[in-house]
Amino acid sequence: MIPQSTNPIQNRYLNHIETLHKLRVPRADRIITAMLLLLISFAAALLWVTPWVQTAYGDGTISTLNPAQRTQAISALVPGQIETWHVQEGQRVRKGDPIVTLRDTDLNLIDRLNAEIIAMEQQQTANINALETAENNLVRYRSLFEQGLVSQRELEQVQIGLEDLRANVAATTAELNRVRVNLARQSIQTKVAPSDGTILGLLSAGESTFVNAGDIIASFIPDGVERSVALIVNGFDAPLVYPGRKVRLQFDGWPMFQFSGWPGASLGTFAGEVEFVEPIADASGRFRVWIREDLSEGGWPEERYVRLGSRVRGWVLLEEVRLGYELWRQLNAFPPVNTALNEQGNV
């Protein structure tokens, strides 16, 4: 039926249009419209009642907070040529196992150092004997000075000679210690493993290669590493990440089906907990978050499957909100909910 207007002239005109009176909305259109309205109402209700856990996403690598458990560089203590490699890359070693043996280019250096030590020890003995004699002589001169048999100047000359001998003894001792240190360094030509672990990389060098003191000749990773995950989190979400927050992690090479907002429905993810948030951002304004293993949910895969340096993706679990609110927040680029601030009335 055509709706009536308040204008009588317009009503008379509309009443004479018979075709307009016969027009009807098709049945299919009415059904589709009703279904769309029902679907929109259902979606709105679903968005209103469905819970959603907000997350702060980050990616990073497996590492460790303990610097003694990270990859270690093995350096040469003294200059020399490589004589023998005792290990291969990827080989497991025990503490004290030899890694490489160096030899000095001067094959007679150790013999000469030993001879120098013997000569200096003899010199030291002579200096000590002379010092003892000078001390006894000073006692005698003091007695003679009290009796008036020697002058003040003669007594002072004896004291000066005694001090010179003491300085000679000190200098000889220092030089002897220096030579002994050199001998000890040259004697330790074989580098050994500092602890149980695995050799990661060796210097590509043969017997003709000369290395200087401090040159890196191998790298080593110890056993029993306490793994942690270092996630890089956007500075937009970083204020809501603090120690104790729960985290869901996905490791490279591990099949995973992830619902970031419904962690209970995710498959192939592993539990973690925020241990430490670095207080300083990097050059791009992002923060590094350290995650420890959550043993209450079974822990992470074994180290042979998830090794140090492997890539990781993580979702730090924040507050629970309604799904509709989360979609609205994402569209408007608002920050996640901060319950702590809301309770204080600051937001």
C-alpha cells in the first residue's frame, strides 16, 4: 500500500497511479533481508558475549640469561703455530679434553727461559746473601758509632749501601717472576675444553698457520644450558608486559595451530612466563622481553629439537575483553586494556 501524504493534491495524484498500487516486494528479497538482519543481530550478540584474550606479539630467538652458558670463544694464550687439532666440529668434549696444540716458532725458547731462570735464581741468592751481610754490617757500624769509633757520614754510607742492595733484591725478584710467567705461558701450548660441551667452530688452519695471542681458534657451547627466549615486543604493547605474565610460544620446525585470543584452543604452542623486561628500547623503539620455561605445563621440547639460536614467535597474554571490543580497538589502533591503571582511575 502506498503511504498517504499530508498534501491532498499529492494523494489524489498517487491514487490515480494503478501500477504503483500493484507493486510488491519479491518474496525472495524479503527472506534475504530477514536473514541478513538476523545474521547481523546474531553476529553483534556473538561479538558482545564472546571473550577474547588480548596479546602482545613478538618474535625472537632461544638464548640464555647466563653469559657463562652462551657460546664461548676459545682464544690462543700465546703466539705460535698450530701443531695438532685434537677435535672436529660438532664433537662433544669433556672438561679438560685437548682442543688444539700450538708450538712456538722458536723451538729453543723454553730451554733458554729455563736457563735464564737458573741464572736469575743464582743472582737472587747472591743478592740476598749480600743483603744479609750488609744488615749485619749496619748493626756493627751503629755500635761503633755509639762508641765514637766511626763518623756519622760513614754510618750513613753503610745505610745507603743497604738500601741499594734491597732495591737490587726487589728488582731481581720482579724480573724472576716475569720470566717464570713467560715460561708458564709458553709451557701451556695445548688449549683444553673449559667444561663439558660441544665444539661449534674451528679455525680453518693447518700446521703452517701462525696465530697471535688472543686470536679466536675455536668456539664452544657448554652442556646444561638453561634456555630462555628473548622476544622483541613493540613499544606500543611493552608497558603492559611485566614479570609474571603468561606467554604462549611457537618454535620453528614445530607444527602449530594458534588462536592468539583463545590460548586454550591453540595446538603446538608451549607455555612460558615473563622473567625480565629490559628497561631500554632498541633503535627502533622495541623492547626485549626474556621468557623462562613454564614447567607447570610440561616444559619445552628437548634441547636436541629446540636449540640455542632457533627462531621463536610468542604471544604475551594480557587482559580478557569482549571480542567486539577487541575488533573495535584494533580498527582504531588503541592500546590494549591496562587493568592496573583502570583500577587506579588513571584511564
